[in-house]
Amino acid sequence: MDITLLTERYGSQIAGVLNCWDRVLIFGTLPKICFAAGMTSYLNERRVRIFDNPRFAERYRNELRENAERLAAEAGLEIEFIRKRNFRKEDRIKEVLTRRGERAGLVHVFSAMEPCSTYKPWHDKATGRTFLKPDDGKCLHCYFYFLDEELGLSYVRVPTWLPCRLQIYFNGHNRLAMKLRQRKIGCTLMDNAFASISDWTKAQSIADSLRIQKLHRKLDELATRFCPIYRSLGMSYHWSVDQCEYATCRNRSPPSAAARCAPSRASATIAPAAASPAESTAGRTRHTWRQTTATYGPESRPSWPAPPAADGRTSPSAPATNN
């Protein structure tokens, strides 16, 4: 049975269609010390006793805390420590943005004690070897929320204990909204979808302009600002896309037309338009990758994962991981 897309069936009643990157979550790792054997070798090269690893890491923990305090003070902010498990950082950020406005810069800084990967020293009596073993622990994490002129509203999560795996989040819709405002193109972003855009063609062109090389430079810039210790360690961050979503937004014409367009049940509206693995909401299809879709470092910069077909008929396939 042929499937008729909503954009075909109600083409005259749809004001615009936008295909845009949505939620993107990126991890940054320090390749030389992101695994126990690598950290063991790193300490041995610097003639640091394996059982002195905690003392070695304390220096970098203190530097990261001082850096967070300095950045917050320069922005006129106080670091907010999170004590409640059910605390929603997004709600607090909305409150802050309502007061401060949409100007670029550091918006808010949270800190929280959270689980982290770490290492414990170990001496094998049978072999006489001393080395580090993987371990789980807890350390202070700092969340830097900021409005970036390139990425829009984003955050960087910085653990204050080695090996300091970074987490960077941005949203393609926030990025597009920032770009549209910079170009004086009218738009209304409601939660995570556009209710209106004055120039849909131009908006699509801007949404498609995200380039992996430019993103890589931005990630390096964020690491330098929020986690500068990697330079003291003599390393550079390796970036990997952990999760990314690609969304299709369909904007309907005035309410009267929308009422004629929508069947009595929302589920019936969406079913013909969505590819089988996609998550869908009214007027919106979101394609999701939940595993690492691309990894790259200074020597390896593959292309950005290809978006799914614009008509939503085929499911996107994740490219092979490049480790």
C-alpha cells in the first residue's frame, strides 16, 4: 500500500517544513589516559609512583575548581551546588534566561557530586607489578551553561577528577534560533520546535550549514575555556558523537486550516509520515541515534553523519565508529 506523506496530502495547508539537527551529545576524552593501562604508562613516563596517583590528580582537581570559580566571578555569577536528586537544571536555566535575556555569554554554573570513572592503584604480588585498575568513584562535576553565538544555548559538563571525560551538549534548534536572530529573521521557538519562521527557505539553508570542521574547532575552544588542564597534561581532546537526533518540523497554516488538516486522533496524523524507528510528535518527526555515530580527533575528522531522507520514508543508518 502506498503511503501518502502529510506534506503531500496537506501541502496547501502547511506553511513550512524544516529539517534540522536536534539534540546532540558529544564526549571528549584524553586518549593517553582514558584507560587504566594508558594512565599507568603516563605516570611511569613521568616517574610518578602509581600509589601517588591520587596526589598527582589533586593538582588538576584544584586547577579545575579555581577555573570554574574564576569564570563564574568574571560573569558575575555564583556557582549553584545541587543537593537534590530530582533537581531540573533546565527549569532553572529558563528562569535565569527570563531575567538576563538572550545575550551571548555564560548563563549559569552548577556543581554536583556525581559518579565518575577513575583508577585505583594495585600491586600484584605474583608478578611484582604495580599498576592502575579501573574503578568507580564520585567527584565534583561542574555544568557550564552558556549562550554561544555559533551553537546557541549549550552546556559543558566537566568532572574535576582525572581522566576528565567532558560532555558537551547543544541543540540544533537552539543553534538555528540564534542564527536567525543574528540575521534579523523572525522566528518563534516554543520548547524545542519552531512555531513560526518568516523565511523557511533561508532557515533551512542555515540549518544545513553546520560543518564538522567548524564544530571541531568550537569543541577545542570550549575545552580550552572550561577544562584547560589538558594543555598541562600535554594532550588534546578526542571528540565522539554519543547521541544525535535529526528532526523534521511541519508548520501548519492558520488554526482553521490546521483543524481541517488534523484528523480526530493525533496518532492517526503521525503514523503515515514516520519511519519505523523514528520518535514522533504532532507535526514533528525525530530520528535518533543512541550509540556513537562518529568519532574524530585532531588526526581524524570524518564527515558529519548523513541526515535521513527528507521524506522520512527510510530510516537513517549510523556510520561505522571510527576509533
